Amino acid sequence: MATFNLHGPGMSFKDIKNRFGASFQRGDRVFCEGRLGTVASANHKHVRVRFDGKWISAPCEPRDLQLVGPAVFPSTTPATAALQ
């Protein structure tokens, strides 16, 4: 069975960088519309941002995002610490 996307093909972070000249990756801290958040994914022509205090990410225009800090992933989490 064939599937299709009503909104056209999705965009990746690489596509967004090529089109808008802005480079983002999952986990980056950003500032948009007066709020801080974390980049969650890329969807169509938007970067989805999970704003602080919210559970669900929202679409944001790449041109409206300001990078605050790079993605920071802790090397040791409680789950990995228990394995050591």
C-alpha cells in the first residue's frame, strides 16, 4: 500500500541549513518569540522547539530562532551511573 504526505516531503536539519543558512541540531538551546526552549526536531520547513515548562514542541521558523547554546548531553545519567 502506497503512503503519501499531504504537506510534501519533510525537511531535515541539513535541508534547513541549506535553505535558511541556519544550523541546528536536536538538543540545542534556542530563544524564539521571547521564550527559551530546546530543539526537538525538524518538520517540513520548521524547527520544532520544546519551550521550557511545556511537554509538547511547537513549530518555529528557522529565521526566528537564536542559538543560545549547543546541545549538551550529560556523559553520566542516573541510568548509566547505576550500570557502572
